[in-house]
Amino acid sequence: MTRSLRRDLYAAGAAALLVTVAVVVGRHIQDTRHTLFVHWPPLFADWDPHVGPGTPAALAVAAATVAYGPSVAARLPWRALLAAAWASALGWILSLALIDGWHQGVAVRLTTPNEYLSVIGRFHDIPATLRDFTHHILSGTPAPWPAHIAGHPPAATLTFVLLDRIGLRGGGWAGMWCITVGATGCVAVLTAIRTLTDETLARRAAPFLVLAPAAVWQGTSADGYFAAVAAWSLALLALALTRRSHGCAAASGLLFGLTCYLSYGLTLFALIAVAVAVLTRSGLRERPALLLSLLAGLAVFPVLFTLAGFDWWHAYHLLVTRYYQGVGGTRPYGYWVWANLACTALITGPATAAGLRRTTTALLPGTGRPDPAHTRLAFLVTAALLALLVADLSGMSKAETERIWLPFALWLLPSCALLPHPRPWLTAQAALALLLNHLLLTGW
């Protein structure tokens, strides 16, 4: 065993230890103080060993990806690889969701009292509802919004309102929207990696982006959809700055503006966008008009929502108050500030822990002649990790980060491209996802 591999295993072991401590300490706190409000800390889940109709498909997708994923990713034409990655990710996410059955795993996830579909009837007059949106954020106000609606800007709920308006009604259509769109997130990340680093690293990252443990939650919450929108905003930014494309710049700005109106916390993607700009700094320097296209796209959703009467900043400050009115004010920061990272270790898997170790090595001076592509990938992944840590320290994400931080997790997974022997690590990733989905009934 080489020294480098041994260090990779140490990193994976440290992640496993973090999760174990979070489980043991969390169970003690919940059993004695009842302040965590989760039944199987650090995850929002219940212990419920089970199998379901998705089990055979999930096992088949996992086995095929482990056995053939690295070699197929290495030789497929690029566009065919992107299509195969999307189809495989879709199959993996959907099969994991169906382990809980169609009804429990997909159709009712977004229809519960705290979820978006529960308030569609209140959006019969969309402009009037937007003007009145902030009046129902705080607990104690007349007809306060349920937790998820109050906790997000209105574009999140409007997505499902518009699906309902075009005839795609009910939790089944809403769930499949999140799964189908969410699966494109891996395509966006692959596009960005190829553009910012090199194609070899993107091809090596592809199986890990497909077979991510995060898929357990990508198929059961709207955050997988949010993650894809945010990922495409960065991918298009990378394309805009490398190809000098005004169309891509405007589209990137448009999607980043939408991202900010899907989730307040995803404004932190600006940190990753800065990293993309640094890696492609000549793009804006040589054609500053690209910045105007980017800003024009970026302004669309803020202008539309502001004209409709929704004040983003006011709503965010009300949300902070609402957050501390609920369980967010009771959940102990001292536990969640590090237990959240245990959730991240679970959704990104042991391979990512090893990959992040190699990311650190790629950025440190004095470790031999660095590979420029590896350094650029490490820089991008580190920016995503920094954004996640800022979210953690803010205290606005105490618990449930296994779904809330899916957008950041997508950008940590590419670190696995730095691992020299992918199949054992892919096996570990798949095994973790399968165990989580078969042993626990997740709350999302």
C-alpha cells in the first residue's frame, strides 16, 4: 500500500469517525434534552430497515456503474458521455426513491403540510400573493406560511404553482420534475470541469457524480432541483468566460438570479462564481461587455419580483426571525456546527473525503511539480467547500443539511477525479447510499 493511498484511507476513516461521533452524541442529546428535533441524528430520518420496488434497479445501476462507469466515461464521445451521465444519474436517483415505493418515495414527498404543494390554492392570484407574501412569513401572523414556503423566496413555490397551471398537477409530477431536472446537475458540473480544468478530469469525475450518496435526497426534495439550477448558472458562466459568449453570460446571470429567488442560502454560490471568474480571468478582461450581458441576465428575476411587490431583503430578515421562532431557535448551535459536516460526509461519501485530502495536497506548495489541471480543480472544489463552511457558521442551517446543502455537495464530488483507483471508491459510494436508503426512512 502506498503512502498516498494510506492517507486517503485515513481521510475516509476520519469522516466515518465524525459521523459515528455525531450519531452517538446526537442520540444522547436528543434522548436527554429533546432539542435536536430529529429521530436519527444527525440525519432527519427514522430507523426503518426495508426493501422496495426500487431495490433491484438500484443494485443494477450501482453494479453497472462500478463495473463499467470508469471505462465507458473514458471512451465515449463527449456529448454521448453527458447524455449517459444524465440518464444514469436519473436512473440512480429514481431507483433509490422507489425503494420507499412510488407513493411514499415520490408522490407524497412534496405534498405534506410543510411542503410547497400544500399552498398552491393560495396562489390563485399570483401578483396579489407576491405582494402579500412577506405578511405571512412570521409565526403569529394571519395564515402564516408553512415552514418551507416561509423559508424560501417565492420562486420555489411558484415553480410548482406553474406546473399545476399547465396541467402537471399533484405530487407525482412535482416529484418527477425535481428528479428529472435535478439529474441534470451532474451534466452541468461535468461541463464546468471540462471547461475550467481539462476533459480527462471531467471524465474521471463522471461516475462519481452519477453514483453519489446525495442521490438519496436528490429524489425526495426540491433541493435537488435548486442544485441543478445553481450548477447550470456556474457552468454557463464558465462557458461564457472561456468562449466569450454573450448568450451564455446572459443565461448564467438569469439562472443565478433565479437561484437567489429559489433559496436565500444559495446566494453563497457567488463565492464559487468568483472562483470561476478567477480561473477564467482573461475572459472579462478581454471582453468587459460580457459583464454587461451577465448583469442584464442577473437583473431579470430581481426586477420582476420587485415590481410584483416582493422585497427579497425584507423577506430574508423576516425569515431569520421566523427561523428562531421555530425549532431553529432551540436546536443547539454547538452540536450542529460540526454535526452538519457529518451530514455532508454522508451525502458526499468516503471517496469525497479522500478526494478532499488530495485537493489539499494539490493546493499546497512544496509537493512536487503540480499538475495545472489538478490545481484548478482543487481551487474550484475549495471555493465550494468555503461556501459550505460559511453556510455552516451562519447558524441558519442547523440540521437537515443532507438536503439543504445538496447544491454545494455537487461541487465537492469532483474531487474524486483525483483518486487513482476509482472502482473501490465507487463501490464504497454505492454501498453507503444503498445502506442509507434501505436502513433509514428519510424525512425528505
